[in-house]
Amino acid sequence: MITSIKIKITFWYVLTLSLSFFIFSILIHNNLKRNLYENIDRLLEISGENLSDNIENYIEMEWPLKKDDLQSDKIISQLQLFLRGNSYNPKFAAIEVRVMDLKGETVISKKYQKWHLISKQTLENALNNIATYDTLTFKDSIGKKSVFRSYITPVIHKNKPFCIVQAYMPTYQMEFALKNLRIMLLISVPLITILIGGIGIIVIRVAIKPINKMIKTAKLITAENLSLRLPPSKSNDEIHELSEIFNDMLSRLEESFLSQKRFIQDISHELKTPLTIIRGELEVTLKTPRSAEEYQSILMSGLEETKRLSKLVEGLLTLARFDNKEISLNFLKVNVKETFEHLKRNLFPMWSKKHISVSIACPQELEIYADEDKIKRSFFNILENSIKYTETGGKIKINAYQEKEQIFVEINDTGQGISSKDIPHIFKRFYRADTSRSSKGFGLGLAITKSLIDAHGAKIKVESIPHKGTSFIVSFPFKP
């Protein structure tokens, strides 16, 4: 069984080439044969009709003639003149002509011919005023075959046949030409096929050389060595496009593996801290007897850490549902201003504690098409993030408006800002820009927000200036 693509391509290339040349050779041979026969038939017809016309004209002048006058010396001598006149044209040099009576017997001929060159069917056609082409084959005493092409037409007088004219010639020259053509094709076609097939093999080897390089490199790529990339083809063709697509896939795989690795490291770190606190407090508690107030304080501390763990697990489950496309959205029209007024009331303890000013600028009738609970959670995470990283006495401005076919929601704060190198990563899971933020959450809030907004068909972007503030801009498609 053929498994190499190089051998398969070569095989089909040579097979297709051979069939093409074979069909081409048959077409050339048959076309030449048809043209040669048509040319012979045309010359025979011209020669036969010329002689027939001359005889008809002579009969008209000499009429009335008796039945046996066709055998008279006078007519025979006149026919001889006609035959000689028919031979002067070089085109007709190879054509033989003869005149026959109505029984098919030769009256006079340009050249003695020992074979009877008329069949019964052809004679019958001539007696019925029908001109006929015919191919006749004869063998002599030693078995040599002779083939003739013939044209037979009656000489008509008074709407009746008077005699029969036959123009004929041997076809050996035509057969010789066709034989030479067949020999030439039988020799040249295989040679040309082998030559072009060899060139094709070389071209195929050169063409798939980049693929061989890609195979060798691909064999070296493992889960521990995803940084390798396939060498791109120098030509801007399908192989180059394939290598680019494959390299893009490797980049995504590498990012996925690194993300998974970071995820394991991050989740291990996040779980380790509260579990260590709970374990340490329990171990200390068990060492010596304590008062009821001390036991209550230790239990409250353990409860707080348990709540943090529950929040972490809840966030992870939410992201897992998004990854598995298990989150369903109940779309309806949601009033933007009412949504933020509700969130402002819920977050009052946070922003009032830091004396942060929260303002909402939004048309009363502005609505978006969204899942109310999910979109509230998204905006809640953004606002919570803004309050956390805005200094005491800062400002948060919420601005919503419609522009053409989109609705924009901007949440601007005067917080510490985000550096340009951190902005592309802030929506990644467990990502936190610096250690100062590490104690203020798990780094899942914005990742969940991004997933929720993407599920709505909306887009979110971040603009920030360090130490001056950050703007979260969410754009929704407008649906009337």
C-alpha cells in the first residue's frame, strides 16, 4: 500500500500525463486519417465528375446513339482523349479512371487493372443514379494486400444512366503516412512521458521539501517543548499558510499549557493561605484551654477564611461553566440608569467608608438588551474593583450614552491606575498587577466580567494612566 504523499502525487501525475498523451495521440491519428480520406474523396469526386460531365456533353452533341455505340471506335477514341485530359493536372496524377457499361464491365480505362473494382451494391447504386464512395481490398496470388478508395458515379442522359464512371486510387501512401505517425507516436509519447515525469518528480520533491522540514520539527515538539515553531516556507503559497496556521495553533497550545500551569500554581497559592490560617489557629487553640470569647474569636476567623474559600470556588465554577458553554442568558430590556442606581446602593458601605464620590450620568430611557442578573454582576465587579483601588476622597463617574448603533457604558475612577504592560493581562484569571493588590481578592472578578460581557456580544476595553485613574468602557450593540 502506497503511504508516501510524494509517491502518490508522482503516480497520479505520471498516470494522468500518460492518459493525456494517449488520448492526444488517438485524436491526432484519427484527425489525420479523416482529413486524408476527405482529401482523397474530394479529389476522386472532382476527377470522376469532370469525366462524367465531359461524356454527358459529348453524348448531347452526338445524340442519338445506338445501344452498342458505347463500344464503337469513335466513342472509345473520344473517351481516350477525355482520360488523357484528366491526367494533365498534377493533383490527379495518382488517380486512375475508367468507364464501364451498365453491367460493370470495363469499356476503357486509363490503366489496365486486373481487379474488378466495383461491388454489386455500388453497381446497383449507380444504376439508381446514386454516386458512391467505396473502399475495396484485394489480395494477389502471394497474399499481398492492396486497398483502393473509389468514387463511382453514373453518366446520366434523358434521366437514365448511359454508362458508369469510376475514379479510384490506392491508399498505400496514406496508410504509409499513418503507419509512420503511429510509429513516431509509439516512440515519442513514452519518451516524452518519461522525460516530463522525471521533471515532475524533481519538481514535486522540491515542492514538498518544506513539508519534510515541518515533519522533522513537528516530531520534536512535545508538551515540555512547545516553544519550537515550524520553519515557514519562503514562497507565499499554501505550505507557507499551513506553517503559519500550525504555528498559531502551537502558540495557542503553549499559552493554554502555560495558563493551565499558572492556574494550578495560583489556585494552590490561594488555597494554601486560608487553609494554613485555619490549620494554625486550630492547632494553637488545641494546645491550651481557652475562654469562650477566645474560642468564638478563633471560630469567627475560621469562618471568614471559609467564606473566602467559598467565594474562590464559586468564581472558579462560574468560569468553568463559561468554558463549557453551560451558562444560559435570559435576554430582556434592562434600564441602564436603574441598574447603576441599584448597584450604587448595594456598594454604599464600600464607597462611603472611603468618602468616594459616585456620580451617574445616563438618560432615563436608555436601555440595553441583556440578562439583568448577569450584567449587574459584571458592572458590580467593575465598580467594586474601582472602589478598591481608588484612594480616599476620590471620584467614580458612570457615564452611559448611545452613539449610532451602539450603547456605551463608561466607568471612570481617579484611582492608582494600571500600567500599559499590565492592561493586556488584567482579564486573565488570577492576574494581579502588583503585590499591593494581592491581598484584595483572588484575581477572578475581571476574568468573570470579561466572560459575561463576551457572552452578551458586547466588548470591553480599558484605558488607564498610572496614578491618575482608569476607565472601563463597555459597548453594547443597539437593539430597538
